[in-house]
Amino acid sequence: MSAFDILSRTASEMSDEAVLDTVRPSIAYVLGLDDDEVVPEASLEDDLGCDEIDFKEMMIKIYHDAGYQTPPEEDYKIHTVADLVHMIKRYN
């Protein structure tokens, strides 16, 4: 498999871990965390300190860095990092 094949795959075709590895740096950057703190089971609000403004900034950064986006009307369903990964896989 070539690098082009890997880069051209949609998120829905990737493993959860691969999607997480793609978006982890964006999440960590926006929230001022180390990459290793961004784990699937982490609550965005309770564990990572993500408020509503941080969430919007994080989603913009993920879009700019990785090209992934989710419908804003689905935001209320995202509570954990794993929820975010699943939502990205669903819509990308």
C-alpha cells in the first residue's frame, strides 16, 4: 500500500486508533495537553477541560489539519474522545 493509498482513505475506512492518531495532535494543541493525555475514554469536559469554545476551536483545528468535519447539530452527542472518533468516522 502506498502513502497515497493511506492518505486518500476516508476516516470510515480507518481503524479507530488510526483516526485518533490523526486528530490527537489537534485536540492536544487546542486544549494545551500532551498527546498522551488524549485517550479514547477521556471525557472532553471532565478529564480534558474542554469547554464549548474550546470544542468549537478544536473542531475547526481538526478540519484544517485533517479535513474532517462533523455536523454541528450532532455536537451534543460528543462527550468523550471515543465519541468524537466515532462521529468523525460516521461522517467522513
